[in-house]
Amino acid sequence: MPKVVVTAKIEQEGPHNAIFAANGFSVVFPPVNCDVFLEDQLIAQLKDADAVLAGSEPYTPRVIQSLPKLRCIVRAGVGFDAVNLEACDKAGIPVCTTPGVNHHSVAEHSIALLMAIARGFPLLERKVRANQWARKSYPRVMGKTIGILGLGRIGQATATRAVGLGLKVLALEPYPNVEFVKKWGIELVDLDTILAQSDYISLHLPMSAENRHIVNRKSIAKMKKGVMIVNTARGPLINEADLVEGLRSGHVAAAGLDVFEVEPLPLDSPLLQLDNVLVSGHVAGLDDESAYDTSKMCAEIIVGLHQGRWPEGCCQNLKAGHAGWKW
């Protein structure tokens, strides 16, 4: 009986259970006190696993080399930067993601963060709790400009909502959907234009060496004074030390962050000391619908691989060819 370990933060009761049970898989969740972000604990949980329904924990070369039985890593989500693809290629382990299931959830969360920081949260909420009824006006969102970095599924879903709020939308995207851009009146521009003209900047880029720290001291200096930044993509897109500097100086008016350079966010992070920073814990892609669809798609990919079906459009490695791959 093949064994799948579920390290992703998903409900234990979900559609994956029925799919795995119907196809002869055993399903194991790590104990509550297990920290799968630590290599040794992750290796210990996966030592007998044939497959892992993975979260954002790191799959380093050491982890991969320590798991000779592992046949696939299926990530509950679209990010895979925590997985060393080269090590997986060498081990013949396909790394799969679940595209197309959580873009509406992330877009809604992005807009929620944007609207919240634009209206002065979390400071307003903290003042009320301290019985301080200070009244202050904030700029209206409607009529302002949002710059969206990355116009894939999530960026597009965010853009349509931004248009609905009355925002002008600028976007940076090397491979744009021209029909979508035209339909929604989006202006494709370069990075410097977005930095110079945007009142709000929302990050929806994949993590890569090129994109790492795309928000840094130099790029922040090119932004409008009072800019607000939202990140629901990947934490390392932002140099957090430089962002803190910008937030403290007031050049960056506020930030709404769901992802961080180190996760979970350390309690001594200076971001947590700032009243103009609103945070959540890497949950943007999680709503009831996306949780169900992600769970179902992960199970279907794993079962399909076990039965010899390749998940077209979902595998992020083995680019040299998978014709000879076997479970």
C-alpha cells in the first residue's frame, strides 16, 4: 500500500481522503508538534513515504537525498521555490503544483490587504483598543493607480477587482494575455514606470533569482512618496530590511504582507513593531473553495502518477523528458 504524507496545511477531512482510500493509499499527517520546516524533522516524517502532499517547507538536496523511497512531491499551491528542482531531477522525483485553483482567493486577499492599509489599518484598530479616538482622513482609493507586478492568473484576478474599485491598472508582464489586457483597459509598462506612477503596488511574481528583492532600497527610492505595497506572492521578492527603512521614513506609507523572507515570521521582526504594517500568515490562497479544489487536485495528481498518468501542465521539473519515468 503506497503511503502519502500530508505536510500541507489542509484539513485532515477533505476530498483527498476519499480519492486516496479508493485507490489503496494510506494517508499520514505529521503530529502537531512536528516542525517540518526543520530538515531533520521533515526527513523523519517522510522516511517511509512514497509521496508527499507538500506545503511550503524546504526540500533541500539533503532532504531529497535522504528519501530514496520518495516518488513525487505535489505542492498544494503554485509556488515551488522551496523545492530544489536539480536534486529532484537527479533523484527522478517529479515536482508538481496545482495551477488554477487558488487565484481568486489570492486576489481577494490582496484587495483586502490593499483596502485595509489604504484606510489606515492596523493603526486605527489598535487606537480603538487603547481608547484613542483620533480621527484622520486617508486618500480615497478610487481614482488612484495600482501597479501589478506579474499578470498571470493571480495578477489577472487582482486586476479585474482593481478595475472594479475604480483604479487605473498598470502591469509588468513579459508574456501578457493581450486579449485580457485590452478587455480590461490595462496598461503594460516597464518596472520604472510602475515604480514612478503607482499609488499601490501589488506583487504577483514567481520567485526567481531575477525577481529576488525586486523591492529594495533602490526601487523604493523610485516609488512615489506615500506608496503602499502588498505582497501575497513570495516573501523574498521584498528585502524586508529595506522595506522597514522605507516604512519608518514614511516614504512607504504602509504595507500589507502575507508572505515573508523567513516563515513563520520571527516574533522579533521589526515589521511587527510598525503600526503601518498589516500581516497575515501565508493564507492568501486559502478559502473554502480553493482548499477543496487544491486538496482534490493534489490527490488526483498523486494517484495519476502512481497509475502511470503524467499531469500535463503541473510538473515543474524533469524538463529533459519524463517518458521513462515510473513510480
